[in-house]
Amino acid sequence: MAKNRVALITGANKGIGYEIARQLGEKGYHILVGARKSEAGKQAVASLQKGGAAAEFVEIDVSNRASIQKAAKAVAAQFEHLDALVNNAAIMEDKANITEVSDELLLRTLQTNTLGPLFVTQAFLPLLTKVSGATIVNMSSGLGQLSDMADTYPAYSISKTSLNAVTRQFAAALRDKGITVNSVCPGWVKTDMGGANAPRTVQQGADTVTWLATEAPRDLTGQFLRDRKVIPW
């Protein structure tokens, strides 16, 4: 397994996460399907394997530090390195604007969408540093853009703005180690979160992530991208 490229995608049991896993699987990566729910994760693995990808399930709840550490230990026991980490798992539960958002919702959203990727990255760094040119991608959102922020989905928007700060911090800290770290906005995509009216496909939403992991220039780091182009923070 040491010579194979390995990618861990959190929230890879459905939506954009699954499509990223499928695309990277087609490019020869051994896919680690990170998911909270065992049944959903194993179903995704079976589907990926049916399509010809090498894949297996990793149980991980990104909102739970103990679960993250357990997953990191399990992966390290089987694999010598990790070539790509995609922090995709997220929640969006907003039903009110910032004047009414509850502390419970805000804290839960930040725990999953911001601290989750931060702690997952810390936990898997020992494996990422074992290879040259490893890639970390944080799935962000245009809703987190300070330059173009509306008054909708406040907890989600704040969590994604904060995630972009996490991206910048890791990019600066890991630049000398040759690890690229970027945020990606997939656009408004037809998923359970995006809804049926979204104009973009999961294939379009996943494309930039796959590109960053496989073909993008290795000096492209610490940026916010959509459709393979840098966009304003």
C-alpha cells in the first residue's frame, strides 16, 4: 500500500464528498470514505468499489475530538502516509438571521464546520508529512465570503469564514513542508444541503478539489478557489 496514493474525504458518503471520492478513485487513489454513520459509509464504499475504485470506510465524527483521534490511529495502523485530505463534512441548520440565532446552533455549527477540519488536519498531519506534495482542501462556501456576504445562514456563513482563516493559518505553517492548503467554494450544488433548485451538478462542485489534489501547481496554496480560479476572501 505504501506506493499507492491515499485520500481521506470526510462526509464522503453522499453529495459532493462522494463525488470527490469517485473522481479521485478514478485517478487511482485509494479512497478512505470518512463518515459518521457506518451503514451509509459502507454503502458508499460498496458503490465506489463497484465502479472500480479501491475504497474503504473510516468512521469519523468531525464534531467529536475522540472520534477524530480514533480514526487517525486506525488509518495510521494501516497506511504509511496520506496524500490528500479533504475536509468536506459540514452542517447547515440555520433558520433565522443573526439577530435570532441561538448559541446552541452557533456553537454546534462552529464545532463541526470550523473546529472539525482544524482538529482533523492536526490529527492526520503526521501521515501527510510522510509524502512530498500532500494536499489539504477545506470545503468552504461563497456564503463565507466577507466580500459578498448576505444576511442569510449566519451560523453557516460565520463557520465558513472562520474555516477560511484556518486554511490560511495551515497554509502558512505548512508551506515549508511542501503541503498545499486551500479553501474551495463548490458553488450552489444539487445536494441534500443545496436542494433541488441548485444550478450546479456534484461533478462541477467536486472538480476543483480533484484538480487541486492531482494537477494544480504545487505553489498554489493559501487561496480560496472556485472553478479552478482564485476568488476574493
